[in-house]
Amino acid sequence: GQQLNQSPQSMFIQEGEDVSMNCTSSSIFNTWLWYKQDPGEGPVLLIALYKAGELTSNGRLTAQFGITRKDSFLNISASIPSDVGIYFCAGHSGGSNYKLTFGKGTLLTVNP
Amino acid sequence: DAGVTQSPTHLIKTRGQHVTLRCSPISGHKSVSWYQQVLGQGPQFIFQYYEKEERGRGNFPDRFSARQFPNYSSELNVNALLLGDSALYLCASSLAGTGISYEQYFGPGTRLTVT
């Protein structure tokens, strides 16, 4: 099935560093969502974006809805060890199509 | 408040068998979606149900079926299991029809292993 292009695939950083990851699509989306998944658990919703150009924060996390509506970005500032996990972007095209389309994820490792 | 719950947590089945997975949504949520997540990939959409009716179906064979009950809980059924059906099956709930319903909240998943 279709998946979004998410990069980087993995990141290994030092505690305290900032992190940036992005997600691109060949199709337009009306909604972008960012999730974090820990091993053996389901994805947890971090941020939802509904408008092109929108910039939304949740604590140390900031996400942006790209103006072309084909991309989105997630930044994590001052990373801490509990930020470790897999981060997924997901897009929704709106209308009668109810599914979320996910990226393959970015694996983040934080070295204390 | 209780989140999305799924049962069982883990399941081991043999090829050709049938399996039923269960999901209870967040209280007040009327829509349930099912996703399959294989190792190293993002979740892939299987079904969405709202008010007991199917609203969306992903690119999965007819061996996969689902239903939603009057209390909004849901079952995912898979017949004639194949080795390739081994995956984490995720249930997600959302409020309702449009707009904010695109925010889907996931359960912990059921890990299905087919041998």
C-alpha cells in the first residue's frame, strides 16, 4: 500500500540536541498527524495539523504543515532519553476517504 | 479515562486457521479503524467503521472482515491465515464523522504470529 516518504530513517543524537525530521507525499493531504511509538505499544498522537502553513507546538515538539500540503516537519528541542522511539507521520486526504496513510517511521536514539 | 483496549495481547495461530481480534474504543468515540503493522513499516489501513457501518476498506483480501457492535466495540476477523499475516494489529478510535475525527487514538495492539 501507499506510504509517505519519511526521513531520516534513523537518527542517533546526544541528549540536549535538537532533532528535525520530515515527511513528504506525492499527494495533497488536508490533515497531517505525528505519532510516537514505543516498542510493543501502539502509536501515541503527538500533534495534529489542519491548515497549510500551520505551526503547532506541544511542549518541546513543534510541527509544521507544509504550504504545498504535500509535506510536514517535526522538530524536537533539547532531546531527553525518553524521546527514544519511532516517530511516524500520517496524512489524511479528507472527504469520504477515512484512512490515515503512514510513513515508515524515523527511529530516534538519544545517547544520555 | 480508559484508552483504547484490545484483546488478546498476543496470539499464535497455525496457517489456515481463523482468528478474531477485539477492540473497545475510548468512551464516547463512535468510530473504530483497524490497521496492520508489519515489522519495520508504518501501519497500513484495513477498515474503518462508524455507527456499525463500514466507511472505508484498505487493500486487503476478502479473508479480512470486521464488524462494529451497538456499543461501538469492534472485531477483526481473518480467515485462512497465511504466514504473511503475522503482524501487529492496531485498533484506533475517533470521535465521529469529519474534521476532528481524523485524530485517531490507538490501542496497544494484538501481536499475531502465524506458524
